Amino acid sequence: MRNKNQIINIAIYLVLAALLRYELVAVMAMDVLFLKVISIFLIFGIGIVFVFRGTANIIEETTEVLKDRTGLAGGFLQSFGTAFPDMIIGVTAAILSLSVRESDIARSINLAIIAAAATFGSNIYNIMHAGWCLYRQNLSNHLDRAILMFPPFKWGGKLTPLNQHAAKPSKQEMDAAVDILSVLTLLTAAVAIFMVIFGQVKSLSGVIAGDVYELTRPVGILLFVLCVGTLYYFRKDERPQSLEKEIIAEEKYYAKQRTTRIWFDLVLSGLAILWAAESMVRAMEVFAHLTHLPYVMTGILAGIIGCFGEMMVVHNFSVNPKGRIGDAIVGVAMDNIVTTLGAAIVAVMGGIFLGGNSLIVIFMIILAGNTILIQQISRLKNGIK
């Protein structure tokens, strides 16, 4: 842990996030193109580089301590922190959509499309990035030497063979990740099927071009129950207890703090994420308006903002040879279940729509990504002695 008092860093993230939400958003609303462009740039730059990156490090550093004290899976705890931006972006877009439903139906539908594309689109980035990390790890194992994460660039760090790791992930963790990803595949397919069969909206001709599909409230409620049940079922830690004391020393600062203090830091971090994510949703809408970018593409771009924290945690855990890659894999699978839970919440609120082509493309990519990640997990498991 580099910092002697992490609460100072959290306070900085809160101040920066508040400035984004309550100052730069107001500047961006001014009818001056130059100010709009500068505000958008600052909102994304400060939000991603400082707020999301900093809070992701806090989540990473507290996960192992809380897991040791609660007996809950590290990936389970990690997912709630890293999936929070995904959920907030989707829920915020849905709230904005509902707030203008009576006055501007076209804008309302566009915001609802951003909510859906950001929520489900973030799963694409999580899965694909995790698949790449495991592919490089498996290649390192096969070659029996260290390799770069993103050749030829050195800034991405190196992956070392599992036989050189201080602690290895357990096969039980790999099995849990595969099981969760299998459930995620079924849930994703079910969402697409239910949207096509029960969610076609026919009353929007002349308002928005093309077919539009909605995730209806009854389906949203069912999806919510299934996601909560999945999270509860896989909540327990699958790592052998003998590894805990080896790894817990990595988080020296939080290992000395009370559990209530750790949760307090996480709540403050979550508030910073909330303000930053809300600012980014508003910035994405303005960006789409200025560039005439389709709203579904705007939502998909917003998805990478939401899953940035999870991608960082997976990356850091992959290049850190301390047995943490197991947490990373379970965390990715859990994160996407939590994100789907967020989609269910948005559906219950009545603010989630997708066009026909975008619906097919997004869900097909997610299903393909799940299959690739499951394959890489299986290969990694075979390399564990």
C-alpha cells in the first residue's frame, strides 16, 4: 500500500467527482460550443483517469481483507464495487429517460437505448478483456517464460508462468467461474429472447426509425430474482484457506483497519463513482448530439466507462503473481451478473430499449465472448498442478 492514509485519497476523489457533477455539467449545459467540448473532455478525463482508477485501486486493496474476514468470495465482493458504475450509468440514463417521457418521447427512447447499450455493452468489454488476459497467461504457461500483456508495449506489464507464482489459483475457483459464466450465458440468451418475443414496441413509428424492443417489467422482475439468486448461491469463497495468510500481507494498510472503516471507505468510493458516472451519462448525451453519433453507439461507448474499474482489477490481478487471478476471473463473471441485475432494475423502472440490429449484435458478441472466456479458463485450469 503506497499511501499512509487512504481516506485523504478518497476525499480527493469525492471532491473531483462533485466538481464534475455540480460544476462541469453546468458549464457543459451552456450554449457555447467551445465550453461544451472542453467540459466533455474534462469530465471523461478526470472521471476515468482519477476517480474510476483511484476507486478501482481501493476496491482491489480491500477485497482480500474483507474476504478473509467475511468468508465471502473475493470475486463476489469485488463485483459489487466494480459493477457499480455500470449499474449507475444504466440507472441514471433510465431515470433521465423517464423524466422526459411525457415531454420528449424521442429523447426518452434515446436515453433508454443508452441505458441498455451501456449496461449490456459493458459486459462485452469485461468478457473480451478477461479473455485476452487469460489467453496471454495461458501462452506464458505454454512458453514457460514471461511475456508482455500487450506486445510490443511494456506499459501493460508482464505475465509470468503459473509455476513461478507465489500462490496459485484453486481449481474450485475456476469451476465456480465457469459455472457463473454458464449461468450468465443462459440469462443473456433469455433476455434477448424475451425482448424479441414479448418486448416489440409498435407505437413508436415516426418517433424513432427501425424496430425497437423493450425489456418489460415482468421479465425485469424475473431477471432480478434470478440474478440475486445466482449471486447468493456463489457468494462463498472457493479458495483453499491455506493461501489466505500468504496474500493478506499485500494489503497492509486495510489489514490494520476495522471492518466498519473498510466499508466506510467503500461507501465513499461508491458515492464518488455515482457522481462521476452521472456526469458521464450527461456528457455522452451531449457528445452524441454534437457528433450525430447513433445513441446505441453512444451507449456502447459509455459501457467501457462503466466497466473500466473491473478491467483494471482483472489486469492488475493477472500481472500480479500472488494467486489473485482466481479472484479476477470469478470477479468478471460476478461483475456481469451484477450488471445484468442493473439491467433488471432499469427494466422494472421502464427505461430500457434496444433497436433490432443492435439487440442482435450486442447479445451475440456477449455470448461469443462468454464461450471464449470459458475456453481460456478451462485451459488455465489444466495448467494448475
